[in-house]
Amino acid sequence: MNKNTYYQDRTLITAIVSFLLLANTAYPLYASSSNDNSPLTKPQQSAARKGNSYAKSNKADKAQGAYQTAIDQAVSVDQCIALVKSTENSGSILIPARRNCLNKALHIAKTQDEYFQIISCARQCQLYEITKEAVDSLITKAESKEDLLQLAHKAQSMTMNDIAHIAMDKLYTQENSTEDKIDFAKQAKLMAMEDLTRKAIKDAMDQENNAHVLCRLIAAIEPLEQPDLDRKILRRAVYQIRNVNECKEVYDMAKRLGQADIVELAGYKGRKMLLIEQAKAEQGALNEQQEEEEARKAAAEQQANQNTKSATPPPPSGPGF
């Protein structure tokens, strides 16, 4: 190869490379090929690329218009989320487009998974009003106890503990009986929701006025490791005692839990009740004895009256009288 040919080829190659670089800069929309793995259609991808190009040129209105075309064509939550992700490198200029994408997603969403997608995406975009709307919709659609419990566990598995807490709050409004509240407290404990655990236990205590039931309540919550609440329930129980059997039950429970002052109080009340019962029994026996004595006297008087009547001779009768 002679020197002239070499320089000609080199000049040609340089010109071709320069042309390609220039074309890529001038026409970025056509430099990127469509992604077949994207949930977006090719027209949507094209509109998104155009919107990003306008955003880089600080043409906010045109960027928004290009994205709105893609948003209007969206038919699934996945497409809306994909459009939001395509704006990630365009900064704050496309915040309105992200908001519109997620609003469209809210109107399309039907399943829990779709709402969770929207919530996660909205939080990443710091669009908190959309986050709240999505959370409210998610909670509203869960009506039964089973749905709410499932939702709470799912939210917690996705590290969305605030949503799990809201679901458990709503679930608690459906728990009425003491047994229901204790079951709820156990579920809340498993989910590390200490505030709801304690609330359920306190409410269960407040609605019971029977010492026997309160002692059963203490036994039921012992695995939940709430010693201060155990003591509160026990103190309530000792003032609800109505008979010696209940007194003994509270006494035994207090002794097992090491509550010396309540042991002493229950023992005092027990002795007092025994003395009262003993006095009542003695008074009853005395009353019974008096009644028997009075019955004997009445019977003796009645017998004496009958004997007097039989001993008196009948008046004379016959002629001359």
C-alpha cells in the first residue's frame, strides 16, 4: 500500500466515524432500539425516549407532553411503573409525569401486589399523597379478618411495617370478646407490635369484673411476657373477689407470680370471708335451735290446751234444767 492510499483510507474511516457520532448526537431517539423485554409497547418506548430527550434540553412542556402520550396508552400497572422508571435519569423536571403515571396506575390497580408496587414506587419518588391514597385503597379493600391478617403479614414481609400496623389496627376494631382480644395480642406479639399487644391486653382486663376470669386471663398472657400487666390484672382481680374459692385462686396466682403484697391482701380477705361464713353458719345454727325450741313450746302449749278441754265435765242436762 502506497502512502497516498493509506492517507485516503484513513481519512475515509475518520469521516465515517465522525458521521456516526454526529448522527448519534443529533438523533438520539433513533440511536436506541426498542426493548423487547419491557412491558411498554414500542410506541410507548419511543414516546418515553422523546420525553427524556426533551427533558435533557430543559423543554419541560414538550417532555411532559411526550410522556403523557405514553401514559394515555398504558393499560397495566406494570406499564405505568416502567414509565416511571424510565424517568429516573431526568431529574425533577419529569415529576409531573411520574405523578400522572402513578395516578393512572391507581385507577388500573386491582390486586394487593399491584397496590404494593405503586406504594413502593411512590415512596421512591417521594410522592407521599399518592402513597397515602394507595395505602387507603389497600386497607379499604381488605374487609374480613383473614384478609387483614394476610395483608399485615405481607406488608411486614416487604418491610412496610407502617402498612402492617394500619391493617392490624383495623383488624382490632373487629375483636370484641376477651378471647378475641387475647388471640389478637398473640398475633401482634408475633409481629413485634408491642403497642397493640399491650392495648389488647389492657382492654381485655378492663372489660372483665370476675376474679376467676381475670386469673384465667393472666394464665393466657403469660407467654407474652408482660409482668407489669400481670400485676395490674392481679390487683384488679383481688378487688373483684366475691367468695372464698375466688380468693384462694387469686392467692395461689399471686404466690406463683411472687406478688407478696397481693398474697397478703388475698390471704387477709380470705380469712375475713371464712370468719364471716363461720359467723353466718353459727348464727344460722342458733336461729335453727331457737326455731326448734319455739316450735316445741308451741306444741306443748297446744297439747296442754287440748288436755284442759278434755278434763272439763260437760254441763248437766235433763228435766228441770
